[in-house]
Amino acid sequence: MAEIVLGFGTAHGPLLSTPPEKWDLRAEADKKNPNHAFRGGTYNYDELLKLRKAENLSEQNVISVRVERHGRCQKQLDYLTEKLAATKPDVILLVGDDQREWFMEDIQPAFSIYYGDEVINTAYDEEKALSMAPGLAYSMRATHPPKAQIYPCEAELAGRIIEQAIEDEFDISASKSPPVGPKGPKGIGHAVGFVYRRLLNDKPIPLVPVLINTFFPPNQAKPKRCYEFGLMIGRAIKNWDSDKKVAVCASGGVSHFVIDEEFDHRILNAMQEGDFQTMFDEPNSMFRSGTSETKNWIVTAGILAETGFKMNLLDYVPCYRSDAGTGNAMAFATWAQE
Ligand SMILES: [Fe+2]
């Protein structure tokens, strides 16, 4: 039977791929954003600055701290790269969110499993990158290869997960080919692109993309449902009649683009302790904007729940890019046999 050999979680935010002295490009955009999501409320930059004044976040938004934190993130990304190379999984099941990359307003699946034979990571497009918000060209360069790459997919396992889902009364979406846009089949999104570029150097370990709508109202699943969805995938892997070794990846999170260290610690601690009720008690209003990607970790924790693996938080790094607390808190973890 198939075996889960490793679980791992990695943030994938733009600051990981942006030199610390350039984080201000994104901070400038934050100042113009009237809708920052933070603990159930929505604030403009000045309101956020006032709200968080007592935290003295400006002390953490200086170049020396940014450089140290960026370095800590790179260290963990390098560690995960080595860990994957040493583990040599046959398949990576990657839990990520679709951020209007494949799915748009016309069809927005809450949970979808891709069971086609391959996906494309489209080439870096300089013209598109320069037309985007300031600073985002760095992350686009990190998630897109110089030339389009084909990543093979493990369609058999994806098919087993779909069967298991229907058996277990999860009426999920199933996708066999990428949606087609004006330039042809759409490229797979940043949640996969970042991991395949940064951790696998485009080495095409067959993939099962599990795409969750964490970001966009109105159909984001609640934390408990995400966990149960993960349990179902865990059963499907366990029942897969194959000798393949499977790694499971949570891509994204934790709190951003307003950092909430309390929230992150509450969730990450609960995950380490197997205290799932604490996660289930968090309302959906806490999982908005990029912070919503933390649900990818909850799904992953569900998948790994019956392996007996222990979660090891490698590092938690709050990368502040403004005095108002905007930025991206990064988490890196593995789940493995003790
Ligand atoms: Fe993301």
C-alpha cells in the first residue's frame, strides 16, 4: 500500500523572494489599500497604524531585523529543499489555494482535485510582471520559470481521492484539464509554482494539486470542514493500492498581509498539540486575505492525522514591512515519525 513518508508546510509569500530593502515597495501599496483584514475588522492603513501603536512594530520594521528574518526564512527553505531531496518521494500531494489563477468568479470550487496527467507552470512574463502592483515582479520571477515547464501529475492517486470523496459524501469538484484562458491552458498557480521552483528547482516529482478556495467569499469552507476534508484524503492515500511514497505539502500562510502573531501561535500550537477543537473554534472571519491560506495547513494536518507523525515547527518568522503591522508571517514545518 502507498505510504506517507513526509509532511511539510511552507509559507510562499512574495517577501520570501524579495530583497529586504525592497519590502517598502509593498509597504507603499499597503498605505493605499483601504481594506486591510485584521481580526474580523477591516481597516485602512492609518487606522491600522493607530490600532497597533502600542505594539511598537516600527522596531521590527528596520533593515537589520528584516535582513535577519529574511535569512531565517531562506535557511528553512534550504532545509526543506534538502529534506525533500533526501526523502525522494514518488508523489507530492500539494494543498494550496487558488488565487484567481485557474478559477474565476464564474466557477469557484470550494475544494477541487486535479486528476489530469500534467499541469503547466507558464514562463515568467516581464510585461505582465511590470503591469502588476509594485514589488510583485520579484515573486513572479520566483514562482515562474524562465521557460514554461510541464509538471507531471499522479492522476491515479487523484482519481482514488475523488472516489473516496464521493464515498465519504464530500461532493467536491474534479478537474481533468487546466482551464483555458486567452493564451491557452492556464498555468498552475503560485501555491504550486513557489514550491516547485524554490524547493524542487523544477524537478518534476509527480504532483496531485488539491486546490482550496480560502480567499474569496462566499464559499470558503470552515476550519472543521477543512480538517475533515484532509482526513478523507488521508484515508484515500492509505487505501491506495500502490507502493509509492507520498509527501504531503501545505503551501501558504500564515497571517498576512496584516501579521497577527497571537492568531498564528494559537493555531500553530494547537496543530502541534493535536488540539483540533481550538482550530475549529476560530470563526471564518479570522481567515481572510492571505491569512486564509492557514486553512491549507489545517487540511494538511487532517491528511496526516492518522499517520502518527509529529509536527515539528522549524521556525516562525514575522516579516514586518510597515510600522502598521503589514507584512507576512512565515511558518515552516515538517511532520514525520518521531
Ligand atoms: Fe499565497
